[in-house]
Amino acid sequence: MALSLWLCGVIEAYRNCSPRRSLGDKPEVNVCAMTTITCWRAGAAHTDGMNTTTTRMPSFGIDAPLLVAGFALLGPTLFALGTWLGRHPGLSPSIVFSLQSTGASMLGSALLMLASSILGKPYVARHLVHSLRLRGDEHVLDVGCGRGLLLLETARQLPRGHAFGIDLWNTRDQSGNAREATLTNARIAGVADRVTVESCDMRQLPYADARFDAIESSLAIHNLPLAADRERAVCEIARALKPGGRVALLDFRHTGDYARTLRARGLVDVTRSWPNLFMFPPVRIVRGRKPDHEATTPGDSDSPGLSHA
């Protein structure tokens, strides 16, 4: 395991870790490579026992930590139980196989989810941000920003703009999820001056209509259990988007509903990507663009919103 992480880290470090400079010549950290590099250094230290002293780096946690921990504990337990029961001749082989296959599947899922958080998510986040085609002077909103992986990668691309992040900071969704953790990561990454983080509900965004040049979201909207609430959140995203603005919503469930809602709110060029296997479970990205001269959609005037300067 350590060797695999080390090799992945070497590749990412070579491709992505040269410091970038903003217009003010302030060094920035490539935040999407940092998660991988952390694993590289941890793997290298584990492999050769060297004492590594490194610069502090952003930490983005693990997605669905309770689920990962449950699978990691229960999977080996079921597999071991099936193996032990298999030594008793009177037990049905189908029960033994069922226990062993379920345990192996759970353990494999835990490992894939862990690898997705550490390696796959940074890679996919980088490409999602690049797909927004930012000029560098926009205002961009990250809905459900968590500890800031996508938010800070976006801020890196905005030397003359600003990145806003909103969340309710639920630790069931991400380990160590907190507003303070996001702000700390922004300071470490060198982009704190162009990042604003607020606590609010995605179903009622506290922003005026047409406030943002681009809006993004990663693994957040599916956490709303009701379809009506998810539709409301996507409607709020469409409302807060400027004419000509772009949206990119990444998730592993309900993406077809997101696409239909965006189209119903008047967005054009709405697409839904093929499943991306760099993350587990595989994710899709829904992209769209608000027309430069949008038609008025019924219900727009009822949407709440406070203007932020």
C-alpha cells in the first residue's frame, strides 16, 4: 500500500507541484496535488523509516468517514467469520460464501472510498474547475464546500476574483468538517485573501439574483434526503447565476434530476457526463450555461436573497 501511494505521489508531485504565482507575486499551493503528496510522504516515511520534516499542507479529510470505518471493520470480521464457519462440515457452503463475499465486498468498498478521497477526488476537482473556463476575475460560489478542496483550487484560478464557499459543516459527510478547518486550509494554501466562507443552507442561498459568474458543487446536493429539497437547491443555484455564467455539479446520485431542473430553469448547453471511475462510487458532472439574455422564469421573484458586496 505504501509503495502504491508513494508512486502516485511522485507522479502528481512531478506534474502539479511547482508553485504558482499570483499577480501580487504571492506563492500559492497547488491544493489538488497536496492530498496526494501527503500520502506520498507518509508512504515514503513508512517504507524507508526516514524522518521527514515537511511544510504544513492543507488537509481535506475523508468523505463519509463513518461509512468507511464501518465497512473497514465489518468487512474483515464477516470474512473471518465465514472462513471459520467453513471449517465446520455441517454448514451450507452457500452461507460460507455469502459471508466471505459480503466481507470482501465491504472491505474493498472501504479501500476504494479511501483511495477516492485521497487520490481520485483531487484529480476530478482540478478538471471540474478547469471546465469552468475561468478568466481569473470572476466571483465563484462553491455550494457545500466542506473543507475546501474544490473551493481552494478555484481560488487559485482567481488572482483578480473571489471564491465563496457555503456549507452546514456536517461531520457525517466529511471528517473534521468545520468552517475553521476550511479557513485554515485557505491560509495554508496562500489564498485566504480571495476566499469567503459562510454557514448557510443551499436551499435558501443568502445572495441576490445573478450574483455569481460561476457556481460549482461537489458531493453535496445528494445529502438532501427529499427530492423537493434537492430541486430547490438546484433552483437556487440557477437563480444566483449571472446570465452567461456556468455551472458544474458533481455527484454520484440524482444527477439526471439536476440536469432536468437546470433545463427547466432556462439553462442551455446542459450536459451530463459519463460516470467518472476516478472516484468511488463513480460520479457524474452536470454542466450548463445561463443564456446571456435569459427569459423570466415563474417563481424567480419569490426567491430569497441578500446582496453581498
